[in-house]
Amino acid sequence: MLHIKNPDDIKGPQFLLHKEFNVPVFAAEKQIYKCIGVEILGDNSLMKEYNILLSEIKVLNYSVPERIDVRISIPNEGEHALIRFFEIDDKMGNHEITKKSIEKSELTSFLNIKHLFYNIPKNM
């Protein structure tokens, strides 16, 4: 079993696990989501692809999705990546909320990722 003394020492997208993000979907300015999982969907010579699972934390009486997945596709070649937000609904199916092409450099720090998770849904 892997024991981690300091969670901040984790490298890769797993460092997002248990972190909280302000994700203002549907104009819910103060809506907070917690990362409940990180899935590696692909890691090969062409692309790295991750799925970040976010669960709603009830903050105010917003009508927002209980769960959002953020899929990040990072081609090994070029300077751009694709980030897509999905509403996860067990009854109605999954729906893409928004997507945006971003610079790979925008994924290089926790602060940059927090910024993306806030600004992309806010500006949809």
C-alpha cells in the first residue's frame, strides 16, 4: 500500500484529488465542487487524456449539476490542449456543457487549473 506523507508531493493529475474548486456553472458564482476522482483515460505516444470527477458541495441554494466531469486531452505534439466540461446525470445521460482549446502552459500549476475551472464555465 502506498503511503503519502505530504499530499502536495504527488505529481501528475492525482494531486487534484480531494481539492475544492469554485466552478460557477449556470451563473452559480460561488458554487464549490470537490475532486472525488482522477481517471487516466489514455497515455500513449499521441496523447494524454484525463477525466477529473467533481462532486457538488452544497454552498447556496443553486440549481447545479451534482456531478461534473472535466476531460482534459493533451496531445504530445503542439502547444494546445482541449478541456471539456460534462454534466453527469445518471437518469438523463451525460451532457457536454462547454469545451475550450487552451495552451498547454495553462495546465502547469494548481493555481492555473483553479483559474481554468473557474473561468471556462463562467464564460460559457
